[in-house]
Amino acid sequence: MEHTDLLVNWSRAQFALTALYHWLFVPLTLGLSFIIAIMETIYVKTGDEKWKEITKFWMKLFGINFAIGLATGIIMEFEFGTNWSNYSWIVGDIFGAPLAIEGIMAFFLESTFFAVMFFGWNKVSKKAHLLSTWLVAIGSNLSALWILVANGWMQHPVGMHFNPDTARNEMENFWAVLLNPNAVSKFLHTVSSGYILSAIFVVGISAWYLLKKRDIDFAKKSMLVASSFGLVASIYTVVLGDESAHQVTLHQPMKLAAMEGLYDGEKRAGIIAVGMLNPEKEIGDKKDPFIFKIEIPDTLSILGYHRLNSFVPGIDDLIQGKKEYGIMPIAEKIKRGKVAIAALHDYKMYKKEKDMMNASKALEIFKKNQPYMGYGYLEKDTDAVPNVPITFYSFHTMVTLGFWFVLLMILVYYYTIKNKIEDKKCLLRLSIISIPLAYIAAELGWVVAEVGRQPWTIQDLLPVNVAVSNISSTNVMITFWLFAIVFTGLLIAEVGIMLKAIKIGPKGE
């Protein structure tokens, strides 16, 4: 068991490392591609060469980011086969479909027109070049769609059935997987957060030019496009937070409880605006979960269930069960899960021996307990609880930063259209500081999504200790550190190349 825990932890760490580095590059690709397309549209409509210069500058930064982001994405997909082969075997029929479509459709779309966008300025017409720029933007976001559909399915598995003969989940309804409400809300919320990051990236760099009193017209025009784009995206992201909270409440109540540090469920539950968790709090004890908190009354029930008097279960309720609300104790789920695992083993054994009568009985027992099979791999009921402090603080830091970004976009947009932005030195400095804050918020969103659903690779169906490959933990450790060195080198290279391009400015080659 100790060896298995070590392997699982290092495999999770390696995948988390790859995903976190990958997400340093992807959000900028998602949003900056559309900002560039908008800028080039203005150039084509007005014929103003200044807009062409602006477009080409931001396109150069986009290209640097795109090239390095591609490497981490490919490695991450290979890790499903190397580190998580059991997962790939059990759900490959479903999870592999959106990833295959992403490679065939979206990736080839953006790759094909990427070359035209960068090298076709004097080789194709203005409209043809503009079309290629928009298609790169659409292709980049389609890539995100299929990847997030796959991830959304892991958070809320639908459209499939378990085949006891092969011990695999097989797809029954592709459209149920694609239109999974969790996947739809996840896609919209995630890409809109990428749009905010991209807008802040452009605003922050433009603010640096204004503080340096150089390329003033370029900076102000860039700020106008980016702040208007970012303002729409930031408001949209806040609104989408309601649907995301609703989906988490319905399908991942333990994650919601961890996000809010909620141990004892209640009707008309509130959202914690500011709070510090009590580090001595244990599951099932009577200690206050918080050292201090400021709560907004009733809001969690409204956001979660869209009803004021709704009961929101806490961690203790989900562990111990609450019969009046139809919540089964985790211990009972574990018991039924172990029955399902044993029945599946018996079914395959009897079938191999051609004892069809006993095989049929075993199959009936399995089907009765199948919904709880994943729980059968847990050792104790508290294993179903994610890391509460990481989930709680990540979520609340992300939300706080999100509201700051809305305010920032409003202020930048207002002072830009009033032609006063260059006089607001403090706001310009805050815009620069907000660039790393936007990256932190984007990463924290994934920390909440992935840490909050532990111990599951697939919610309620497949825990991480079953999904991992049967390989040496030493090999995983070695590759972890190799990836850490390579990814850090790539990040340093990207930042260095970008800083050099920014220092040269829009008039440089």
C-alpha cells in the first residue's frame, strides 16, 4: 500500500506539474488570438497602417506563446498512456473521442491557417489573411472545447454504460457527452477566464509603454481594444460563475462543501466572503471550522440550488449521511462498492467456467450495486474528502481576483475612452502588477477543479489509486524532475524572448 500511495502521489504530481505549466500558455492563446483578429478587422475596415503595425506586434507575442504551449500539451496527452493506463483502458472509448476530434479538427484547423496568418501578409489578399487570423482564433478555442468536454465528463460522467465483460465504460450517447451541462459551463467559464488574462496581458504591456512615454498611440489603441474585450469577458465570467456553482452543487457536493469550508449543512446557507479556516478542525468534531469569517447570508443556497430555503450539505453530512435529504453515508457506499467489485469478479469467474446460472446471479448483484463500485476502492469514508484548505483558499483567492479584474477593466476602459489613461500612473502600475495576478487566478481555477474532486479521476466512478499505471514510482520521480527542469527552461525562454520583443517595441522587426 505504501508503494501504491507513493506511485499515485508522484503520478498526480507529474500530471499536475504538466497541466499547470500548460495552462501558463493556453489562456493567452485563447484570448489573444481573438484580440488580434479584432485588431486586424479594424485594419482591414479602416485601411490605417497603424492598426496593421499593432496587429503584427501582438501577433509576434502570440506566436512565441503558441509554439511553447504546444509542447506541454502534447506531453500531457501522452501521460494518459504512460502514467494513467488503467484510466485510459477503463474509459478510453469515451475520453478518447473528444481528444481525437480535437486533434483531427481543431488542431489541424489552427495549424493550417497559422502559417498563412504569420507569413501571408504580402502573399494573400487582406480579406484572405483576415479570414486565416479568425480561423486560427476559432481553431484555438475549438481545441479548448474538446479538451474541456473531456474534462467536464470526468467531473460528471454521462452518456455511457459499463460493460462487465470487458470491465470498460463504453459510450452510448456522444451528444450527451458533448452537451453535458457540466462540460458546457466549464468550457464557457474557462475560455472566458482566458479572455480576461489576455486582455490584462495587453493592457499591462500597453501600460508599461505609457509609463515609459513611448509608442503612446500604439499603447492607447491596444488598451481600447483589450479593455473593451476584457470588460465583456470579465462580466461574462462572473455571470457564468452562477451556472458553474449550480453544476458543482448538483454533481459534486463534496467539492462545494470544501470550497466553502462547510462542515455542517444548513438551509439558507451563505457564502464566505472572507475567512480563515481553523487548522485544528477535524471531520465529525464540534469545533468551529473558522477562526473568523464574514459571510453573505443565503447566497450559497440561491447559487447552488436556485432556491432560498434549499439545504446545502456539509462535509460531515456527506460523510455520515442524512436520510431526510436522501444522502447515503460514505461507509455504506464503500460497503456496497466492495459487494459490486466482488460480484464482478465472481461473474467473470463463473462465465469463464461456463456456469451461466451463477454468472447470471453474480451479474444481478453487480448491477444492483454498480453505482457504488468506485467507492469500493476507498479504505475509509474520510478518503472521499478533498484537501479542504487548498480548495477553500484557492477558490476564494480566485474569486477575489476575479472581481478586481472587473473593476480594473472598467477603470481602464473609462479612462481610455476619456483620453486620460496616460495621466493615471497608479492605475497603469496596477495594470502591470495584474498580469501575474491573472495567471495566478487562472491556475487557481484548475486547482479548485482538480483538487476539489479528489480522490476521483472520474467522479464517483474511478479513484486515482485504481486509475494509475502499474509502473515504478522511481521512474515517475525521475521524469517529474526532468519535466520540471525542461518546462521551467521553456518558461524562462518564453519570458525572455517576450521581454526582448516588448523592449524592441512595435516598430522593431
